[in-house]
Amino acid sequence: MPGTKIKVFDKIVQVIELLATSSQGVTLKKAQQSLGLNKGTAFRILRALESHRVAARNEDGTFVLGNRVLWWATCYRQKRDLSKLVRPHLEKLRDLTSETAAFSIMMGNQTVVVDQAVSPYATSTRFDIGFSAPLHAGATGRVMLAHLNPERRRDLTSQRLERITERTITDKRRFEQELNKCLSQGFAFSEGERLIGTSSIAAPILGPEKDVLGVISVTGPSVRLTRRRCKSVASTLLKETRLLTQQLNKA
């Protein structure tokens, strides 16, 4: 992002791009000269990248991209391929509910929107692709947290639950109850937890080991997506997510 003030990160990205675009291994001297770094900074960045397997060293001491980058690329392709399979279901849910249907994945301790089929209503919920939100606020994150392994779930829910709106659940006992409720009924419902006046119903797409590959949500203004309407929308949503889960696990 232009104008960022995180100068160290800027330098790290520049080094990674130099490794990616160089046809041969990159020497410490080349990193200094190409990027205008002093020797100590260039060396520390390369060593740090090597320790995280983002960079690797050839026998001649030059640096190249490490195998973690290949793993990132594989993850990206898998998510992209998954998005292609999900797309028809998003469009179907949008057509059946007239609300925005979105597909999100978990990255770190955030939910990230990777695709959506936007509601035809002028007053509707629309996301920027790449929009991220904390896991504890909203139905999508609640579904992801509920299906994590117990240790990972405890680790994330032991942290302070930041209040984003007056409806955000910050009481840990109540939050645990909501996670268990999500597991028992197969979906989560939230109202105004991230944005006042907006409601969401979300359900998981599960892998062979019952791990969450992603979450599909139906989101819209609370005046339309009411608790009374939740039951019918949830039934439609669960039908699509279970069908997609079956398709993926047969592949």
C-alpha cells in the first residue's frame, strides 16, 4: 500500500520481490546495491527470511526463494479453485434469499471475504473483496472458531473480546455458549455485532477431517434478515453448504 509507514516491512517485501524476479541467486552485495540497503540491514532481512523458509541458500551462498513460498502458492491455488466451486452456490443463495451471499476463509485470527454474490436490493450489504474482521464478532467468525480443534479454540477465545458495537459479545461464558450452539445447530446467527443494523447467518464448508475449508454467509439489513426469518434462510443455507461439502469430499 503506497505511503505505508512500516518501513521495515517495505524493505522485506522489496527483498522478497528481488528474490522472485532474479533468474539467478541473489548475493548479499546485490541486495545492498539493488535496493539501497546497508550491509547489516540486508543481511538481517535475508537471514530472517531464511529462518522462516521464505528464502533459502544455494551451495554458492546466494539466496533464492524458499519452499514456504511454494506452500503459499499452493494454498492460494487451492483457495482460488475452491472459490470457483463455491461461486454457483453463492449465486443460488443470493437468488433464493435476495440477500448478499459471501464466501470467507480464515487467515490468522481474522475472517477474510474472498467472493460474494451481491443482493439486488439498493439497500444491501456489500463487502470489499479482502475485507477482514475479527473472529469473535459476527456469525462467520463464530462458525470458524466453533469448528477449530479444542486447543486452538481455547487459545483464541482466551484473548480479550474487543467490543466493536454495543451488540458485540464480550462475555466469554456467553461466547462459549454461542460457539457450542453453533456446533449443535450447524449455523450461527448474529445481529449488529460488527455493524449496527446488519444481520448475518453463516454455515461451514467442511473438509474430510471436519476442518473448516471456508464459511458461506447470508448477510443483509436486520429489518429484512430478522430472527423470525432466520429459520427459513438457515435451512436454505445449510442445504447448499452440505451439498458443497459432499461434492468436495467426493472429489
